[in-house]
Amino acid sequence: MSENNSNEIVWADSLQAASEAATGSVGLIVIDEKVDGQPGLYIAKEMIKVNAMANLSLVSDLNPEEFHEASEGLGILAQLPIEPDAKDAVPLLNALTALL
């Protein structure tokens, strides 16, 4: 996602660090399946409280229907597989570009 330096990547390994990073101008927050022992959906809800304008993507092994049901109303832009790679970033960045 940082190819050609077109995106700045900020890594946060805790809810507190993510909350601090999300307070500024953020285009996309990618949330791992678990952060600080908390499920990604919980972290997504916390990120919405910090910055409701940030777009969210979530790593999850739920099937698409279960993911949609569990994340409904959170405004999750995309679900990513447990081990996302470059091909998974393309549709995510295309969706983000379409919104911005």
C-alpha cells in the first residue's frame, strides 16, 4: 500500500496508539483481527468514536455474509483476509479512491 510513496503508513500496535494516530487526517484505518487482545470489530467501534470520518478496513476470517452481519452499521469499507497481500490492496485502494 505504500508503493511509490503514495500512501503514508503508520503502524499502531495498541488501541491507545491507534487512537492517537487516528485523531489527525486519516484516509484509511486497517484493523487487524485482534489488537490488544480485543476483536477487530471492537477496535473498529472505538476508532469510529475517535474519528468518525476515517474509512475502516478489517482483517477477518468470517465468511462474507457473517462479516456483513457482524459489521453492519460500522461503515467498514472492506474485509481483508487473515494474511492480506498486494492483490488484496488493489480493490481496497480502488474503493478508497472512489470515496475520496
